[in-house]
Amino acid sequence: MKYSISLIFFISLRSLTFGQSEIETLKYQLLIPSISQKVKHATDPELKGLVAAQLVEFYSRYGQGKFEYNHYVYPAAYYGLQSLIRQKTINENRFLGYELGYFIADSSFNQYHGHKPVYGSDKRVAVRSVDFARKQNKLYSAGGDGRVIAWDVEDRSFEEIYQSSRINRVIDFSNDERWMAVATDANEVDLFDLESTDMKPKRIRSHRGSIYDLAFLPDNSAFISVGADQNILRTTLANFDVREVAVVTSKVQTIAITPDANTLAVGSIGGDVYLYDLNVPASGQNEKRVFRRDQDRLAVTDLSFSNSGRYLAISGYNVENGFGYITLWDIQEKSPYGPTLFGFSARVNETEFSPDDKLLAAASHDGSVRIWSAGDIFDLPIVLDDHQDWVWDVAFHPSGDFVMTASADGIIRKFPLDAEEFGGQMCDYLGRNLSDIEWRTYFGALDQIPWEETCPGNPKPVIK
């Protein structure tokens, strides 16, 4: 690869104000985007993995910020490691064929199968919701097969907690993790007492029709639900008393509660977002509209408060073209924070802030999950697009080290957020380093970017 005249001029210009070390760093940083694109389009798995591993090494040395914030390095590392695992699986099991081989490889890479039938079945069972129980260190999932499953994330073993004939739409835990609530497509919420040895749920039939969303109050006293009947109801856990919070006139699919338990946010398909004070009786005068530009065009399908309570993520889709969007609302300043986030070719189903509020993840009907750095919201997001169907949900692990996704393809996937974790594994699958010719092709002239060992101890091929 040769540097363009503009790049050489840019580096020369910056050298007037920067020292040699800064110029060296800048040179490598400018290479990262182009190398990432070459990794994406490489067809040879070994070469793809080698270049991806070297890219991770360069970024660890010369990059700025943590790996999860870089939208060039992460996909290169992810797909580089995936291609190596696929190659190893096919080489060791040539009788499998590529389709079955890839299925087995991807399953061992980062997939969790529990709601999806065995390979070869035409039936698809959507995973609709995932959530973590911190005290148990387990992931719970709910799906279209009516099952609730508890997972050990480390070894991928699972236990079926419950199964019914209904579609489970949303799963949520009380803060003390005594209660688990599952919203169904029938007119009930299945409530589980996790401190009881009897896992038979209490069925709360308070709505008429499907339950769209529910959320526990932070003080563990009750949960609030919304359904197809347009009623917003509060169910007290002490005696299971059900009271009306509000009745909305437009279709509502999402609610969210502030961490201080004072405010309920309600979003409608009509584009409106309302705030209700949970400390006073329901009243039409208690309804407050959050400012919404083009509210009649931007349907709301999900709301999520940051853990600090300062920001409200409002997401949905544009009714004119179906494209998804996210608006971050600064509650304190009473104004939008940053730009409207686009890039989705279909509706946004779920948004979630990381435990430290540094990241914002969003799951979409277009089969992707996008993750933004909240501290640099104008930068491009990491795009996780390895799903084969709609992505219904995304959940951060309590440590913030990885996210789990729930997809309509029936698979739960784990995505570590540090690309260096992928880079450290790639050399386990590689038996050589890059040749001089390959190095020049991907990284440039040897006198500009000197050759180095990508995987220490591996041989360097000599190609004449």
C-alpha cells in the first residue's frame, strides 16, 4: 500500500507542530480505518485473522480510548476470530460441510441455544427478552416458545424454569431479585417468587389482551405494566392489589421508571412521551409532555432511563420510511443531548445504558445492535450485525464487560466489549506470521511500517 499525496502532506504538516512520537502515533491511527475495511473483505480466513490480530496490536499501542469505543477495530477483531474458528472446525470435520460446520463453529464462538430447536429443523423460536439476575450471576431469557430459561453464562448450561403455551414478551426483576415478572401475549403477568422452592407463578390477570411492557419500582414495592387495553396499572407486591396509574388514548408499547422511583415515562406510537409523578394520584393534570420534534412522525417503541436518572433514551421508528432512531433527552437541562442517532434501517426495539452509563446499546428489527459511547455521542457506533433476524433485546452484564442479545432467529449471543479479548485469542488459531508481501499489501512499505511478529514464535513465510 502506498500513502496518498494528501496523507503524506497531512503528516508533513502536522510534523510542524507535533514531535516525532506524536507523528508516529498519528501515522498508525490513520491506517486503522483502511486496514479494518481490508479485513472485512478478506476471504482467506488465516490471512483475515492475521491482519485483524495485527490491527488489534497496533490499536493497543497507538489507539486512543478503550477498545469498545472504536468502530473500526471491534468488527475486524470479531470477524477475524470468527473466521478462524470456522476454518478450524471445517478442517477438523470435513465431512460436516460448510453449512453445518459454520453452525457448529458459531455456536462454540458466542451462541447460546435453548429456545431454538436442534439444527435441521425449519421451526424458528424467537428469543424476546434477556435480563441478568446479579445475585445469582445468571442470565434469564424468555421466548416465543413460552419458556423461561436460566443460564450459566460461563459454561452455557441452562435450566428451564417454566413453560407455558403463551408467548413471553418481556422479563424483568425487582431490585432485590426476589421477584421475576414475565409479560405474556395473553392477558396476564406471570410473577415468580424466587425465594420460594415452588416455581409455579402467580398469574396476575389485570389487563385485557397482550402485555407490552412492565417495570419494577426501585423500592421493590410494586411493578407497573402497560398492555393492549391502553391501561397503565400498578400492582403492589405485598397484597397483589392492582390500581390504575393512567389511561392513554394512543397505543403505548413502552414505559420506564426513574431510579429514584418518582417518575414514570410513557411513550406512544403516536410519537408522544409523557411523564407521570408516581407520588400523587393519577390525574389528567398530572400528565406532562416531553418536548418532541416531529412527534407525529416518530413513533416511540422503547424508553430507557440512564442509571443516574439524568438521561432518557427515546427510540422507535419514522412512520414515513420505517427507519429507526434514538433521541437522548437531558432531564436536567430539559433539552435533547447530542444528535438524533440514526443508522437503523428498521425500528429500534430496545435501548439500554451500561451500568456506568458510559455506553448506550440499541437493538433493532434490522438485525443489528449498535453501541455508542455516551461521552462521545457524535462518534460512530460499534455495529454488531451477526444476527440472522430481528434483535428484540440487549442486556449489559452487571460488570459492563459484555452484552447479551436476544434475536428472532432463536439464538442468544454474547459480545465481549473489549476487542483486545478477541485479539488475544487469534494467535491460538494461527500457525504463521505475515510474509513481507502480505505485510506490504495490508500495512504499507516496510521502511514506513516495519514488519513485526503478529504471533510471537510463529514462522514467517518466504514468498518469492
